[in-house]
Amino acid sequence: MRVRRISPYHGDFTRGSSLHLNVVNTNGTPAAGKELAGMSLLALGVVYGDIGTSPLYAMRECFHGPHAVAASVENVYGVLSLIFWSLVVVVSVKYLLIVLRADDGGEGGILALMALLSPRRVKLGARHQWVIVLLGLFGAALLYGDGMITPAISVLGAMEGLELATPALHPFIVPISIGILIGLFMLQKHGTAKVGAMFGPVMIVWFTTLALMGLMAIIHEPHVLAAVNPWYAIRFFLDNGVSGYLILGAVFLVVTGGEALYADLGHFGARPIRLSWFTIVLPALLLNYFGQGALLLHHPDIANPFYQLAPSWALYPLIVLATIATVIASQAVISGVFSLTMQAVAMGYLPRVQISHTSEQQVGQIYIAAMNWILLAATIALVIGFGSSSALAAAYGVAVTVTMLITTVLLYLAARHLWKWNMWAVAAMCAGFFVVDLAFFGANIIKVEQGGWFPLVIAGIVFTLMTTWRRGRQILGRIVRENIVPLDKFRRDIQQTQPHRVEGTAIYMTSNPDGTPMAMIQNLEHYKVLHERVILLHLSNESVSYVKSSDRLEIEELDDGFWRVTAHYGYMEEPHIPFLLKLCEARDLLFDMEKTTFFLGRENVIATRKPGMAIWRERLFAAMQRNALSATRFFHIPPHRVIEVGTQVEI
């Protein structure tokens, strides 16, 4: 056999990789000055939309929610102290300073953290690896529920200011909220490039407004700043007992955007995210929360301290600004669900779906129609079913607390096995984070009956789909491997039988580069011919976010007109076959598309009672297999050059 390995080519025609804007100069050094400031401004809109709109409802829920405490001086100080230290410990220390270090090629999020702990990087036992995968998948599944609740609670929270301005508008809050959400989801297919450019400046106005509103109230009650003393938080628990502990469920609303910080790491890099937080977001949030506390000291019966911080003449402009800010927060969460889905598909945990790219310049801007309409339907159902942001607050937080617990566990493994940090230091650090996460989880889990069941049900459904698809593909792959004909044996048979060779190129996509595609065997059996040039194309999904251009492609020229091409892709990248062929052409493997035919195999799965999965899961997998997007559309193969060969497989 004659094997020719082609030298690396440094161009890259990959489509669909996430927008990756880590701020570095051409010499590899971190950017500074105007570049860093510009990226920090962009990060405000995308990264901090969720956590930045929490002042709309977080403080209100502490004193007017289902587990509210009286707005006494001691309780106001205690709640403010809890808010301050939650933002410092959970967001500033845990996520900004520690978790953002756990990047996979610049990418963040719980699936990226799971990929960091893959067997090729961390040597753990098979059982430990399986636990890591289960934790990562369940954490990712929980974020789908969060993606449904965030738009609903944010937009409702903004619209409820209308009731303060004109009580007669109360019946219209839900319809107006639904109208805004429908408009938001309808715009998704057009992309967010133009709107996205406005996110940063709008959020600058939003955070400036938050800071000024809070500052004006603090000026009248400056002693409220004493609540930074943690003793007030401790005393709050001592004085209120169980009721004080349950308030943590409302306090947690101030940090619900923590996971979004990590998930958006790949868009901007750690430095802009940290700079935005410590210079703009954190000061503005603290000023506003302490301002609301100062207002409550004078007027403990106030029902909506956020809007009542504003003078009466500013109420309507504030409602408009809050609405825009919540739309931005919702947009960030929706985009996050799209990105999460793309990652799950690339990693083999969900079937192929149609992914549309809405920007030629920023390939990270994607649109997934199926997820968009599912999110819209769920969000409208939540608005109608719960009717107010206070009711939705009961459902909010349960999913995020579980995800944060999972992140802490995986962070410990990453710090020990990847970063090689001291075991005792890592154990002490993660134990502290775990205690805080567990406290928030305990205070939120009692919300299950009041609505917290919703994100858990959604997570259970998504988790079942992910694990069923993964297990089904493993079973299907095993059956195919058991019946596969080794490529070397097939080629020896070809040399003996000498079938007729026809002009042109045949490209067979295969999951096993060393085996003979079933489509090729069936094609030869039926038509008794082979093309003069046969390409075996294998797309290898790697457990990394991005694959270097130099490592993208392996080309082997075999005997008898056979070639083997292996293309490597990370889970943040989407294979695009026409661009891949251009990559091959740059390495002297040329194609005439009018003389090239793609042969694709398609398995028709039949559920049986054979050992493998429960029959209901086999039927679910078969349904997912039937409804998966065709390889032709997913890989952007010219449809007029494709022949699909179907086979029935019993599992």
C-alpha cells in the first residue's frame, strides 16, 4: 500500500465555529487600552444582561415574596449584607477569579468543563468518567429550563412598572409581555448583528441609571453602607431562624447570571468580562441594592422598591429602559441555548438540527429554528401560567443552584488533575464554595411545589433525550462495527474481481475510517461498478473546543484509486463539506463537483427487545433518528450530487 501524507495547510474554511473574540494582539500578548475597553463594553450586553436585570425583582422578593420577612432595620441590613457577600463570594471570587480559568481553548460553560475532564486529558477510572459525563449533561440540561424562565421573569418584571404608573394597566401586563416576547423570538431568524452593536451602549445607560438611582437614596441614608459588615448577615440568621434561611431563595436571584458568565467566556475572553464586572456592573448593582435598602428603611411598606426609587417623572422612561434591558438579557439567554444545542450536537448528545448562520462576519451568531419555537411556546406558557414575576421567582433558581453545585464538583477535579493545585488548598476552596452552593440549593429546593418543578421537568426531559441519543448511537455503532467489512479485505477483493470503474469521484462518508462503508458495498452489489476515484471521508469529533488549522485534515492516498480523508472538528465547530473540499484542493486533492457524487448511508432503526436499552428508550431513539436533520443539509452537501442508501438496523 502506498501512503502519501499531505503536509499541513494553514488556511481554514470551517464554518459555524463560535464567535471567538479573546482579546489578544497579533504578537499573542493580551490587548489593552481601547481594544480592551471596546470588548468590555460589548461584554456588558451579552454577558451581564441576566444578572444586570435582577434588581427589578430580587430585593422585592426578600420583603414581599412567599417567604418574606418584615422590612425592619435589622432585616434590611441583614438582607443587604447577604446580597453583598453573595455577589462577592459567588460571582466575584468563584466565577470571575476561579471558574473562568477553566477554559477549553478559550471556551467556557459546563459542557466545556466536562470536555476538559475527558479521558484524553485526565486519567480517571471509567466509572469516574461516566459520572463526570452524567453531571455535565444534567448541568447542561438544567440550563434549558433557565433559558425558558429568564425571558419570562425579566420581561414581566419590567412590565409590572406599568401598574405603579397607572393601576388601570394591570390587566394588560401579561398581554403586553407576551407581545414583546413574540416580537423578540420572531426577530431571531434575522440575526442580532445590528441589534447586538447597541447592546453595550444601552447597558451602559442601564447600569448608570441603576447606580444613580441607588446613589440618590444612599445619600439620604448613608449609614446603610454599614451592611457590608458580615455580622449583619449572621445576626439575620440568628434572629429569624428558618425564615431567615429561606430568604436565601430570594437572595439567590442576585447571582443567577453566574453560569452565564462562564458560558459566555468564549465570546470575549476573561479579561473584558472581569474588567466590566469590577468597574461597572458590580458597583452599579451594589449601589442600586443598597439604595433600595435605604428606601425601605424609610418606607417599609413599599411593594416595588426598584421602581419607587425613581422620581415620578422618570417612571415611564425607566419602564422603557428596563424593557430594553430585559430584552437584551433574554437575547443573551436565547443565544446561549442555541450555542449549547450546537455543542451538544457536535459532541454526539443530540441529533443533527438545522443550524443557520445569521452573520457573515460573526460566525458565532447562529439560529436554530426548532429551539427558537420551543423556547417561545414555553416562555408564553410560563407568562400565562404564572402571571407575575413574583410567582415566577418561585420557579427561578432551582435549576441554577444545581448547575452551580455541579460546576463546583467539576472545578475541584479540574484544579486537582489539570492545574495540579495543592490538594488541601483545592479541597478547602471547593468545600467553601460547595457549602455556599448547598445553602442556596436548600433554600431553593422548597420552591419545587410552587413552580420549581418546571425547570427540573425540562431538565429531566432534555437529560433523557441526551442520554438516550448517546446510548442509542453507541449501540448502533456496535452493531455496524460487528458487521463491517475491513477496508483492506474489501480492497483485496476488488483487486481480484476487477469491477468496472466509471469516470468521476465517489465520496463515501464513513464513521469508521478503517472499515468499508455499507453504502459502497451495496452500490457495488447492485450496480457492479466503482468510480475511478473513491474517497472515504471520516469526520472526527474531538473533545476540544477548536482544532488547529494545521491539525484539521489528514489525507492518505491508497492503492487502486482509493483515498482516505479524515477531518477533525471541535465541539464549537460545524463541518462544512464544500469548504472542506477546498481545503483538500489546497493540498493537491482536486475535485470537479459536476463529476463528484456523495454516497451517504442512512440507518432505519427498528426497536426490538434485544439487550441494550429499555424498549421505550429504543422507540424514542428510533423517533429521534427518523427526525434528525439529514446529513446532506447538516453538512451543506449539494443535494443534486447526493445518493442516500438506506439500511434497516434492529437494536
